[in-house]
Amino acid sequence: MSPMTGSRIVTDYFAAASDDVAALALLAPDGPSTLMLGSGEPLFDTVCLPAIDPFVMLCTLHALLSGRPYRDCTTDARHGQVVGGSDEGPWVVTVADALVHGLADAPRTRLQQVSRRWAATPELRTASPHRSPERVGAAVSALAALSHRAVEVRHTVYCWTQLRDAL
């Protein structure tokens, strides 16, 4: 499957205690949101954010939230570092700690402001023209809540991503 044609990106953001623990999501058929036998609970605390890539789109969010230039956000330690995966995917990548803490600590009004600005960026408008500011706001709120829960237990946030055939 070519990443340029006939495929779409699937992304789940999740919290884990370490890179080694996060890499275990690669062993599950549906990544971190795979339900455990018995309890029916997901393997990891997970937020499904379809097609929000952990490289360009998330770095744009980071720049908007922090007020730092985009290029500075791309050089942050742990921005989009591959923790594991095969050549064809899926992959687990890191989310910058500065973004995780920024989302966890941001007041709701700040998240709403950033959401509106993020929804207007070319990355989000061209990726999916039906991404309304309300839907983007809900995605940012969910990611902020995940970040808050992760920080509370000294975990960090990762992205499980995979290319799948387009429907």
C-alpha cells in the first residue's frame, strides 16, 4: 500500500509509563484501544483522533499553544520519535513532553482559543474539509484531558499510527 495513494492515516493517542510499555501497543490487533479480555477495558487510556498526525498537525498545535515558532517545536526532544514499529506500520511515536504538559495545564478558555486557530490552519482544512471548529475543539479537549490524566500518574502521551486502505 502506498502512503501517497489509496490509504488513510489512523491515529490513537494514549498514555503509558515508558517507551517500552508504549511499544506493547504494537502487539495488539487494534493498538492501544484494543479491549482486554475479561474486563472489556482498553489496554491503555486512549483517545481516538482519526487522521491527526503526530508530526505536522500536532506540531502545529504545539506551536499555537506555546507561542513558539513551528520549527522550534519540531526540534523538541521527543517530538515524533519512533518508539517502535515495522517498515509498513503500525508505529508508536512520542508526543513532546512540553506539549503534553502545556495541554494538561492550559485553562479551558485557552484551549478553546487555540482550537479555533488550529481549525483554521491549512493542515486541518485540507486533511478533512468537514472538520468544524467544534469538532476540533472536542479533539483538543479530549487530548488535553488525556494529557492531564497522564501527567497526574507520571506517564506521557504517545501516538499509535497506521496506514489503512481508504474506504
